[in-house]
Amino acid sequence: MSNKIILMALLLFSLNSQAELVPVENFAAKSDFISMKISPDGKHMAFTYEQDSSINLGVMDMKTKEGIYSFEMGDNREVAFFYWGNNKRLIIQSQRITGWLDGAPKYPELFSADYNGKNRQMLWDFQRSFVSAVSLLENDKDHVLVSKHHYSDNFSAKLQRLNINNGKMLFVADSPKITGGLDSRILYIAVDSDENPRFALEYDPVVAENFEDDMTYLHIKNKNGNWQILELDVQHDKQPTINGLGFNKDNSKFYFTSNHDLDHNGNTGLFVLDYKDNSISKLFRHEDVNIGSALFGRDNQVIGVSYEAGYPGYYYIDDKGNTEDITLHKQLRATFKGQEIVISSYTKNRKMATLMAYSDKNPGTHYLYDLKNQKIEFLSNSKTGIDSKQMAAVEPFTLQARDGLKMYGQMTLPPGKELKDLPLVIFPHGGPYGAIDRWGWNARAQLLASRGYLVIQLNYRGSGGYGEDFQEAGYGEWGTTMQDDLTDATLWAVNKGYADKDRLCIHGVSYGGYAALNAVVREPDLYKCSIPDAGLYEIELQWDKADSFKGRPKAKENYKKQSFGSTDKAVLDARSPALHVDKIKAALLLVHGTEDVRVPIDNAYFLEKQLQKAGKSYEKIYREDGHGFQKVPYRVELYNKMLAFLDEHIGDKAQVSE
């Protein structure tokens, strides 16, 4: 079958009428379309789509709506991201396909090619260094600006003009000098709309392999065109969090997020650096949550920021040159009521744009927006097998842990069911530190809700997005207070009358898999069943065999101390649920990938032996896959097995047997 026919079949696929019960295969399927970007001249559309368990890149003619070319990435490789370098040429980064959240090497490669697949050129192979995009240099058709991070420079950023036709690099001699010690490096350099470097962040791990003494320096370009250190008035005794966002329209201001102004290591606010006098002012901070991503206008200026305290929210920056773009963003939000909007690309003349709308019920819908005529054209759903009308609503909530800590979470509500005495699945995220569950469409939560289960995802202490204090509240609490937070969420749902106290289960992946097993050890009478997926169950075994700290023994010991409060064997053994399976009363379904390098399957093998010694029964599903099943057939098999398992222990079959 030709590339053109394949692309057209995908592009023209539309939702057919479906049975009331959405098939498991539809939830297990990967996204049909992930990202769409229009060429600068508006004549072509490049898009990523998933087929045969890999992410591919296609190109469509915007006039005929016919597919032109589908790029091959090579055996076991897929597209990581792409850009239009000019009207004709695409910049594409490919990578090795690994398991979901896996730590296996991805071996990225950066190459360019014409939109019809011709004149393919390797740009960078990432063997001993990496590059990241700084600016696409809209008015230079042959180059993009990148920061190069080479191992010989301790991966410190240096600006380079990269020729997208032949891969040649030209060094840009305009980077700040390193201030810190031998291990210090420039992480990030920002340029204004005239491509002038004017803001940079330097990171210095003062004592290697120690997480507590790191330093951050802020470099800015002064009026004389020279780099200088800008001292922040830090109000607490730890290094502040700083993240650069971008400039305003006339390049007189730079926006960044930070927590330097607080008397504790709390959540980030939005700040502006005014280059007229190098003054810094706070513009906005939510009382609980960090600033999220920046909103950009048509000239790539920062017009606002997002944040998420339950539902997504926005703060718009009242600055000259922003009014039209802010109005546009508000109008689009009003047009797609109840959904969020992401503008992914513009044509060079800013008359056309691609955008995606998404929500808790909609995994994503792509559109072409004609700004001149105010017309919106449907392009495709991200997941063509999902009808948002059949999906479950996701409702945010807050609760207080037993020690008074405020926590956020979300409930995925079974469609057509009263929120009363429902079978409940607690679904903790992995990580654990810095990870977060956000409002939106989640395949597993939606699958379970479609079968009548209430699903709760709690951002327990240690999660990201709520400030450093909230994350650090989880340090040393792996398996103890962090676990109690999940228990408190379970009991909260029962006490509210939402969940049936006799029909409770817990399921998670990675750290969530650990929490799922530890829950039925720590609270043996609370849960009827547990489905740990890719979990770590014996602490010392995990970090002796995992890829996380290979060749870095000090980092491994520091991480264990940070997570468990001690590296003492008695402490680690007490937090290893596989060593306490004699307490388990709940039914178990073990899930693991045999190729998992982040959490090796040795964890599951060890757990099995311990269960057998204790005379405990269990079910299992192991497949040749990575950290979280990546292959769609395995996902389908897993989801069906999970549903049968849940049905038996907390679903309709369980009710019949009682």
C-alpha cells in the first residue's frame, strides 16, 4: 500500500456509531494523531500519527488534502518531535522505541529532509552530546539556533547556528561565563525576538552527588551588552526554583517563575524582569500550586501563564502588544467551552494556525484555524476510536491528610451512575517525587469508569506542581506517610458515601505499583484486591539491579536516604512490602514487563517466591515489554484481565457472591 493511501486512510477515518460499551481495544489503542504543524507558507501540514506501535511522521498537501509522504524512522525507532525549518524542510528527531516511562537508552538522532522525503541529512547523533532548539530563526531559511551540550564541557550550553541542509554548526560566541565550581554548567540560554542572547541559568552541584547543596545563578545581559549576575533577594535558606519563560513583544521584559520571594520553599509565582532598570516584580501566584507553562502570542511573546488548582486556570499579562492575542485565546476558550486550547503552529504571515482542543472527556481534537476569516476547520481526532460523548467526567477535589496537609486529586466518575456506594479503584501515579496527575483524559481511568468503577487519583505528598515544600514533605516518607495519604483518600471517599467500603481496590504503575502492594500490607483489612504494575517490592534488590544509578553509588545512597530517611537495612526492609506478604489478605494480580530496566522484573520474581513461601495465591501477567506495556496487544490483554479480576473481587460478580 502506498504512503499516500495509508495517510489518506488515516486522515479520512471518522467515528462510526459505537455500541454503548466502548471496546477495550479503543482504550488500549495509541493516538492516531498526536501533533499537527502547518508549514510557514501554509501549503503543507506535517503530523505525527501512531501505527504498528510506533510514532510516525506524515505530510499532507493542504490544497488537495492528500498525503504526500510518510517518513520511515528505521527498525524499532519512532519520531520524538519535529519542526518546520522552512517552507520545504522538516527537522525531525527520532529515537528508539522503549517501554512507557522506561529508562532504557533511546539513542536519539536529529535529521532534516524535504517534505517529500528527499535530501535526507543527518544533523546530530547525540552520542556524546545533545542539542536543543533555542530559535527556529524564522527569517533564516537555512539555519536554526540550538544550544549544544557536550560531555567535554560538562554539558554546559553553548549556542550554535545549525545548518539544516548539511548539519554544519557555527559557534555563537555570546554565552555567559561560568561562575560556579568545576561541575557547574549553563543549563539554559534565552534569546529575544532579535535572536540576541539575554538571559541564562547556571546550575552548580557544589558537592557532586549531593542533592541538598546545589546552587543556581541567574545571568542577564546589561545595557552595555555585557553578561552580569543578577542577585535575587532570596527569602529562604535554600536555593530558589527558577524557570525562564520568554520575552514580551518589544524585548524590554523577561518573564520567569520562581519561589525566591517566599520565607519558605513554597510554590512558584510569575515574575517579570524589567531590563530598563533590572528590577524584578511579582505578577501572580496561586496560593497552592506552581505556575505551569507560558502562553505565547503570534510573535512568540509571553502573554500569560497557566496553572492548575483542580481545573486548569490562566493568568493573562497586561502588557502592550498582548491585547489581540489574549482576546484570541479567550475567544477560542469560549468557542470550545469546557475544553482547553493549545495553538501548535502559525504560518509565517500569521493568517493560519493549527490548534488542539482537549478536556477530561476528549483526548484531543485537531483543527485548522483561519485567523483572517475567523473560520475553524476540523482535521482529526487524536484517538479516532474515542467518542467524547461516551466518556466519563473528571471532577477535581481537595482533602486534608490526617496531619492536616491539603492535597489535590481527581475523581473519574462512571457515566450514568450516582456518586454513591460505588466500587472504587485508587490509582496512584508513579515517580513518586515531582510527578503529578492532572485534569484530563486518562486511558486507564476512563476504561475503569466505563465499566462502573469510581477512580481516584491523588497527588499525595511528594508530588510535583505544589511547591518544593509539598514535594519535600514526601522525603523520607516513601511507604509510610505517603502511603497514609492514599489510605486517607480511600477513607475520605468511603466517608463521603461515594465508595462502598466493601468494594475497594488499588492499582498503580511503577511507584504506583509499589504503593498498590504496600497498601495491602499496611492496610490488610481495607482493600479487597490490588493490581501492582511494574512495581518495586524489595528496596535493595531494586537499586542493585535497576538502571537508575549504574556507576553512581553515592547518588544511589543519597536517593535512598532522601526517599526512606535512612540507608539502614532495617529501615529499608521495613519499607519493602515483599518482605511482609504474610500480612496480605487481598487478592493480587501482578503485572510486569520482562524487558523493564527501570524496575527490573526481578522484583516480581522475588515477590512471587515470598508469596509462595507464605502460602498466598496470586494471578500474574508478564510480557516481553518495558516499564509499562507499550505494545498494544499486550495492553488489550492486560485491560481485559484487569476488568475480569476487578469484576470478580469488587464488581458485579463480587456482589452476587456476597
